[in-house]
Amino acid sequence: MRVIVRLFTRGRNFSAVHYNMDKVNQGDAKLLTYKNFGIVHAICKPSASDFKSYLEAVTALNYRSRCNQFHAVLSLKGKSDSLQSFEEFAICWLKEMGYEKQPYLIFAHFDTSNTHLHIVSTNVTLNGSKISDSFDRPRAMSAVHKVLGIDPQHEFRKEIGPLFSYRYANIDEFRMLLNGKGYRNYTANGVFNIAKYGKILLRVSAEKINNIIANHHLDDQRVQYIREVINNHLTRVDNTPEPHYQLFTNSYSKRVCGFSSELSRYLLHHHQLEIHYLFNDLDITGFVAIDHNQRVVVNGSVLMDLQRLISPLPQSYHSSKTIRR
């Protein structure tokens, strides 16, 4: 299970209660559970106003506090087969965040391609104190890792260690592989930083990284082999690139986050050869071939003209030469 956490800016009026209940009424969400709402539990079908009034009564116990709404979203990639298990995860996550005894609501939303839960609560406790919001975002991811049993450093060493043995033409290709694994990277004051989950996992001299890359040299024979593999299947498998979109929670807007094709999926599955399309908005501007067998990264311009790779061939040409998959 891979969980993404988003924490919204704290609000004053518990607008997230009405937002989520409106989604329920529209059929785009479901109230999975609500806990620790005292007398509200005696009401047969509590309304948004019932929940909001109780939360406001709790926050009034701390007259100095102003922004008391806690609103978080937990997201999974794709559709989850078990909302119950995701709900149980959310309850465990709330416990790690210190909200186990707080009044909270958990909603499941169905308005995007990714299953996601909205959690609404307050950071004011029944004794009038406040739950600390210091380093809330890193703490939120740490809580996710603890519930899932993930060790970010172990995961980092397992995923990133092999990437240092790949052969690249430049540091941008190394960055591309890091991005593909979900790691943010940047250079500051001569130091190359690799980060994920809101934490910097590795700091290394940018000069050292450049020296490692400079010592890598491409094998002309391997480049020719990669070119032949792509050419052999280019006329037998559909090469039309298809965009993939990232949908935004709380919105129906989306943006392109990548491309793939039947050809790229076939090459990766059968030859461990990954085609990474470079793009600007909806325009593909280039490509990189990643040979995972020999750990070689090759700029597509060395292999073939971009238009040859992505331009659709006549359907009759594909149908007469389609390979059995």
C-alpha cells in the first residue's frame, strides 16, 4: 500500500464539514465513520450543522486559538478494493498523529480515479489544550511509515543504490531516474540532495556526482543492440504514445504526468528496456531509453529520429505484423 498525505491549511469555521457532507449528498462521497462526538451520537442522522456545532463547542474551550480545523486527505493510487482496510489504516494514522480521542469524521471520495479519504477534526482537546502542529507534514508521513512498517532509509538504499551503477551521458539523465522512483533532487551550495517523504535522505558533493557520471562511457555495441530491438518491434506493436494524467483532489482539473504506449510497455516487459518520453504539456519533445539489463541510459537522439518512434504507422501495417503477446 502506497499512501500519499495532504494536509490543508488550518481553517476557522470547519468549512470542510459542509464540503464533505455536500459531496455525500451529491453521491460523490460516503461518510465511513465518525467518532468521539458525544451527544451527537444520539441523533439518528446527524447533519453537517450537528457535526460543525460540536466541533465549534470543543474549540471554544481554548479561547486564544483561532485556526482549529484539522483537514487531511489520504490517497491511494488507483481504486481500492477494500474501503474497510483503508478506513482502519486511517484510524491507526490518526492515533499516531495524536487524534485518536478527538472528534473526527472520515469520508471516502469517489470523484477521481484514485481512492482517497478526507479526515476532518480539531486540534483543540477536551481539556482546552492544543495538539502541536509543529512539523505537521513530516510528522504525517512518519506516521504513515510507522503504520505501514516502512523504513525510508532502507527503501532508499534498496531503490537508489543500483542507480549509481547506471551509465549516463549527463546528470539530467540521473535526475530523470530519481524522479521516476519518486525522489526529489536538487543542488544547493555545491551539494546534491535527494529527498522523499519530506526528508533529505542523501547529501553528496555535486562534484562527486559529476565525476561518477563522467567516468561512465557508452558501449557502441550496446547502443546498436538497443536501436535494433526498438526497430524490430516498432512496426509490430502500436507505437502511439498515450498521455497519463494526474487528477487533483478537491478539483476536476488534471495535468499530464507522463506518456506510455503499447510499444513501451512491451519493451519493458519483454526486454527490460524502458522508453521514457520527454514532454512539454501535450507535446513529446524527445525520449530516453533505459536498458535495465545492462544499466545503460541512452538519449533517444543517438538511437533514432523522434518522429520515427512516435508517428503512427498505417493500421494495416500493424495488423499484418502484430506479434503474439
